[in-house]
Amino acid sequence: TGSSRPQRLLKAVQRNAAKGDPQSVISAIDYFCRHSEWAMNVGDEKGSILDSVVSEVSPTTALELGTYCGYSTVRIARLLPPGASLITLEFNPDYAAVARQVIAHSGLQDKIHLVEGPSGDSIPKLKERFGITSLDFVFLDHWKDRYVPDTKLLEECGLLRKGSVLLADNVICPGAPEYLDYVRNNPRYESRYFQSHLEYTNVEDGLEKSVFLG
Ligand SMILES: Oc1cc(-c2ccc(F)cc2)cc2nccnc12
Ligand SMILES: [Mg+2]
């Protein structure tokens, strides 16, 4: 009957971040995770790589698989061009409830659609629900054994087009070996590994960027 780690992270945001200031929300979460409690946000080191890829793609329509507390949701949304939007899928209702409040604190809620439920159920409904034709950018950061099935589902649903960019977190730690095998040995993807570290640690991890070739 105590608070959860996501709830304590939310309190830290509400106490230390300025409302309507996405960067202060990001900084408050990073501070909390370094000085109070580790949490599985993409973090500031991998987050900088995420930022550079999002800025390069400048997506009109972006998808995030795995919202957690909304840290990377805010990181991505703050870089979107005017009129662009980010759809983020979260299976865990407790995480989703915290993420909604973190997103509201950042002031970016108008650019973000948070959908609760299993990604495998939500992905086939994206086109009709949000009136999208294809995705410019996808950030994979949910359960590692869903990376391959959900990537195949995105293909089958016609949500990827020539040039769509997939960026996957945790390909080393906890690791997504089947995913690396899938995108690296598939002629329909051009992949590149960005070496980094597991958030808030010096353990090796990295991001895999894969461009769909159509
Ligand atoms: O970035 C992450 C890190 C970890 C994680 C947990 C425990 C460890 F010891 C190491 C790494 C799990 C994650 N699950 C889903 C999405 N992202 C994750
Ligand atoms: Mg992660």
C-alpha cells in the first residue's frame, strides 16, 4: 500500500520541473534516476542519440512502443515539427497513468496520443483510429520478445514505407538478439548500431537504427 517507483518519479517531476517546460521534465527524471532510484528510461546518453535521429527524420507521424513513465515520449515530442504527432503504446495501466501526468506536466499533450493495451492489438488499428497512411519513425522500447513480431506486424499492416526509420533500445542490455538478426540479415532493412550504455550506468548497451527500404 505504498507508492510505486513510477509514482515517486512522477512526484519528483511535479516538485522539480517547471510546468510546460519539456527540458526541465527530462532533467528532473534524469536527476531522480541518478540520485534517487534507477528507472528504465532511455536516459540522457542514449537519449541524445534518440534526439539526433528524431531531428534528422523530423517525423510527421511517429510511433513509440513502450511508454513507461513518458520520458522518451517527451524527448521525442519536444523535437517534432509543427502539426506532427506521436502515438505511444503502453500495456501497463499503472505506467500509462503516470505517463499521462508526466506528459501533461511537459505541456506536450496536444502532440501525443497514448493508447493503453497490448501493442499487438493496437498496431492493426492505428490506420483507422488515427487516419495515418504510414509511419515516418518508430521507437521500439517495450518487451524485447515483442520487437520482431511487432516489426513484422508493422510491415504486414502497411505502416512502413520506403525510408521509414526504426530505432530500437536495449539491443545489448537486456538484449534483443532475434531482432538484431532479423533487421541485420534482411535485405529490406539497412541497419546501423549506435554503441552507448545502459541508462544511468556504465554497462554496455546501444540503439539499432534500421531504415525500411520498401
Ligand atoms: O531500457 C530498459 C532497460 C531494462 C533493464 C532492466 C533491468 C536491468 F538490470 C537492465 C535493463 C528493461 C527495459 N524494459 C523495457 C524497455 N526498456 C528497458
Ligand atoms: Mg529501454
